Amino acid sequence: MCGGDRIVKREESCGEKKSGKHVLEKWLLTHSEVLKDPWEDSEWEDTSPLDNYPVVLDPTFGQDNYCECIQNKRLGGDCSYVWANGDTYKGHMEDGVKSGYGLVTSPGNNIVGLSGDWREGMLDGKGRLVTQDTTVMEGWFRNSCLHGLARKIEIKKFRTFRQQVTWLGRYRSGVAYGRCWQWQEGGGYLTGIVDAEGEFSGDDIAFVYPDLETALVGIFAKGVMISGKPAELEAVDIIDDIAEPVFSISDSPAVRHCRSSRESVGQDPLVVDQYEARTVQVRSSQVEGGGEGLYAKRDIKKGEIVAFYNGIRLLREHGEAEDWDTSGYKIFANTNEQWGERIDLPGDLIYLDNYCATLGHKVNHSFVYNCTEWFFKHPRHDLIPCTKAITDIQAGEEIFLHYGYDPRNCPSWYGPALDKFLDD
């Protein structure tokens, strides 16, 4: 890509255009392989001019007076320099400036490594930035600015350590530009044309649920939904190797972000979640005495998000005894935001006539279960617990979790149920 003609790809199979979900799923998969750079070929270099005030990432830029370094060593054909502020450069030099492959570090700027090929003292071409929190940004650089296609990789630490591509898009003169995609905890995505500061702000931003079909589209400010309407993904074009979605927006009432508190479950408690509406339904449970349960409305694959659990937010004090008579619906938030935070639906909020914005509270316990607890960055409710399938679930199957109570500190029904399970 050279800043001129746009490259548009539309995938077809047997003469028929593939579904938007299929195209988006394939694009996300191929561009989220951590060990495979999707844009390493020179055809993707952006040769468009820089703006007047580019954002430079190299903290040693303009400090090429190496005679002032407190240390300098020659290592074969390469050099090593250390400045008084702790910044370093190790790599090739020509005529006193960085040239060829090199690595900059800067503890004061949280940079573990900024590496790539330097030309006349500036990072040009493919480069890689690693920060002290292990975040990796890799992409195309011009004059030590991110300029062109780029992606961000972060380490996620919930239950297991894994690397996750969390951002895909394009930079111009060091600032995110154009259509970008940002992964959200639980597998959803924010997407839209970012503003002049590289933020997801505007009146045509979308949150795409993990099914890559359901969405909320509308007004967002710095990634927070101000007003979003339910929508469905209709089609996806790949333009300059960035997925460009097309949505059909419904006439349903708009919803907004409203994080729950100790006193409130948030706005619109009777507005159902559209992802849950196509994924699960409430019916009488198969569990004796279980009341209502949650059932799969469609076939659900292993690893898919099944249902969400919003409610009031409670903080538990150290040493505080649990009152199980009033705690039947309390669960740990498990979001790593605050120790001991619980989510609860007290009183009549357990009934669908009073609350149906999420349905995770209808999942019953079983020692033979098909889901586990996870968490989800929800556009309406913020970071909340959710259930995630640990096996394929067929439409019509009841959804079960293992509640995982401590037998020494649990509701009265749990002990006898555990004894019966062990006897069987």
C-alpha cells in the first residue's frame, strides 16, 4: 500500500459472496496469529507524507551527539551507547548516526525495546515496540513514527497466560487513523473510524459481540457507549487489508453504558441483551427444586460466551461472614478490578418481570457442568462475570455451572447435593 489506490477484496465461493461473519472471522483469525506478521511484505508500506507535527516514538530522536554519552562501546561492527538518563542504543552506525538494525531502550519512557532498521538516524520500515508492561506494538514506521498498518499484542493473565492481539488498524504520523478494531475482554470488538486523537469517538462506532453477527451501533466517546442501537452485521469488505463492516440497524430503542453500583443494577433493567436473546432462553429447570433454568437456544461451540451476569456491586470486608440466607445469587465478580467484589441480584430482581437485562443468574449448579465462569467487557454493563462453554452445547440443552462452594462455607442445600453426587 503506497498511499494511493485502495485495495479492495471481496471473497467469493462458488460464485456466491461469503457472509459478513465468515469474512470477518477469517480476517480476525489470520491477523491475530501472534507469531505471524500479516503485514511484513513491503507492499503494505505506507509512503504517504507525514503531517506537520508527527508523534515520534524514539526517545533518543534528536540526541545523536554520541560523544556526550556516558558510555560507548564498539561491539564488532555495531556500537553500544548509554545516555545519562539511562536511554541506550545498540546497533549499527554510519557517519555518527543510527543506520541499519538497532535497538533503543528507555526506562524513563517504559520502553524495553524499540527495534528495527534505522535510516539516517530514524526508524523506517517494519518496527517493534515492547513496553515494561509487556505490551507489544508492531507495525510500519516512518521517521520514527508509527505510520501505516499496525497491531498491538498484550499478555492476558486470567486463569492462564496467553498473548492476545488487542488492536488492529492503521497509524498516520504516530496517531491511530481510519478504521480500527479493538478487542474487548470476553471476545467482543470495538470498531469504527477513530477521531483525530485516535480514540473510538463518534456517531458511527460499533461494539460487535463475539458471535461476529450481533452489534450495538451508535454514539461512543473514548470507547464508552453513549447511545447504541441493536444491529446485525450484513457484509464485510477488506479495504487496504482492514475489515470494513456494514450493519443493518434496527428501530429498537437505544441503550447506553451504565455501570451498576451498590444501589442500582443500571439503566433499562427490562431491556434484554440481544446476544443473549439469540443464544439462550429461560425455562423450568431439570434440577429438582431448581426453579427456572437457562437453556441453549442455538448450538453453542466450545469457548463461546453463553450468558452475562450483571447486578449490584458489593465489596466484602476481610473476615466478614457470609449470610447464605440472603446470598443465593451472589457471585464473585472475578474481574481483577477490586478484591472481593461481588455481583448480586437481591430481592425481586431475580424475577424476569423485574430484571432481564442479563440472564446469567438463571444458570443452575451441577457437578456435571458444561460452562465455566469468565468475564466480559460489556458495552452496557462494563466489566461483569459471564458463563463460557467448556464443551459443545446443543440447542435445547440446559446450561450448568459448578458453583464451586467451599463445603465448610456454603448454602444449606450444597452439602447434601455434594454427598449425593459422591455417593452416586
